[in-house]
Amino acid sequence: RSTLFPYTTLFRSPDAARGDGGVRAYLAGTERGVIFHVELSQGQGRAAPMLESHFEPVSCVAYAPDDSACFATCSLDGSVRVWDVTNYTVTARGVCQTSLTGPPLSLGFTGEVLLSGWRDGQMRAHDAEDGKLLWCIDNCHRGGVTALTVSHNRKFVVSGGEEGEVRVWEIRTREMILHLKQHTMAITSLCVFEDDSQVISASRDRSILRWDLRLGQRNASLTQRMGGINSIVLMPDGLQVLSVGQEKRVSFWELREPSPLQWIDVGSEQMCVCRSSDGALFATAGQDHKVRVWHFESAKMVCEGIGHSRAVSAMQFSPDDKQLVSVGVDGSVLLWNVYV
């Protein structure tokens, strides 16, 4: 029994117990989400970690642009991790003491750096190779950094806060270059246009706003009839937006129209929405524990995945659209193969 990783499960292979020299092999699982391969021989033991996982709710997931070989997650256990999809191992792990920082609320991934927003109002950057903390932005947002998204040119990051503010930061200098404030409640989701000229923000205040980053002005405003918005995704044409939230439906918006063009009643609050790179498919998930994939043009469900035992917090398609990763309050990270 280890002080740091107490063993909670021990499994011995019958075949391994009859190994040469009296070596006995075991698999030991711990309450900290690590599985060890343990060998015991002549009163001596050796343990090597095989797999690890989060051991608290997982709040966010992010892929780096144009790289489907790995993705990143963050969890209420205070860790940000990079996962290799070929063998499901963790290649980098950064840890913060949540008693001081609070839980992580948002995540962005450039491929080289993991950018995360925390309840203590700081944005932190960890090295994607070894998990080392590189830098912090103090007082990024008072009350917590609730949303993050990285520009396509990877030169700046857009953040949203608990008090409804949207801010733009240059990654190299960590200086704030733009401060936008019209939302009255927490920012829940951000999307940057392909040319990095505009950003869309969604909030608990029921509104979706489009901002011109060159002029620093709002140029479009949409308002949901009832309930806060949990997540949005911008379609490839730069005109259409999908949103999910407390209305328990998927809403289809056109940025030049004040009301949704159509909607799909799902029957439960959806926490996240994402799309494939070409926009042909989108996926939703939320409080009913189910992951659903839809055709965008027909607005019909293609398939439904059941695997989570509690609410799904976030999802992301891989850049090559071959996989969908979902994370949830149950502490699990699920990879779904997409055959459509």
C-alpha cells in the first residue's frame, strides 16, 4: 500500500504466477486512477505504471489544429493531460493544487502549449511535451476563466469570464490587446472565425454576440427566448451557428436573423455541441448522458452513443473527423469511432 497511490484493486494472472524463478505478476489499480504492473519475487517487488486516468469529473477536451494523434483534457482533479490516441496513454501531465487555484474551467491546445482557465481567475500555460508550467496571466478574469479559444494563426487567445467579459490576449507577450463587455452573465462558449477577424461569444444571459476584432465592436446580436446558452459552434460558412442550452433543444441560427431558423427538441439540457471539420456532422451531449451525432443538412440523428454514467461536459471531433472524444462528470474520457 502506497501513501500517494493507495491500492484499491489487485488482480493476479494465474499464468504469471507460475513464471520462471517464482515471479508473480499482478495488476494493481489505485483510487488515483493509475494501473500498475507489479512483479513480486523472493520477497522483493517492482511496480511500473501502465495506464492512468482522471479520478474526478473531466471538464474540458481540446484537439490541436491539424493533429489527430493526440488531444488534451482537464479535470477537477487539478490536472491537464495530453493523450496519445494510438495507445491511450498520457504523454504529458501538468498539475495544479485546486485548494489554491480552484478547478479548471476551460481549455485550449495549440499543439505545443496547453492553455487553461481556472476558477481563481488565472490563465495558465503548460508545455505539451512534459506538462511543465510555463507562465500564468494573473487576474485574467475575476471570478474565473470560463471559456477559452485559440486563434487559427495561434498568435492570440480569446478568453471569457464569469462576469461576462471577453478579452483577447497576445500569446507571445501575454498582453491584453482587446477588452469587450456587453454580456451580463458568465461566458460559456467562444468561436473564432477562420480568418481570425471575428469572434462569437455565448453567455448565460441568453445572448450570442459577434465581435469584430479589428474594430473592437459588436456587429451582431442574437437572443434566445428562454434559458442560458451552454455551448455554440460556428459552421464553416461563417454565417450559421448551432447552440444548445437550458431550452433543451438544438437551435439553428443565421447571424443576420434575430430568431432561430429551426430547432430540434432533445428533451434534456445539452451541455455541449461540436461539428466535424467540413460541417456535414455535428454532435450534442448533456445531462441525459448520451452522445448524439446528427446530419447538419437534414437535421436528423445519425447515431446515439451510450457510455457515460453521468452528464457529458464537453466533446470534440478530431481534425480528421474519424473520432469523437467526449468527457464527463463521471470522470471518464470516451473515444468514439465515426463511420458515417
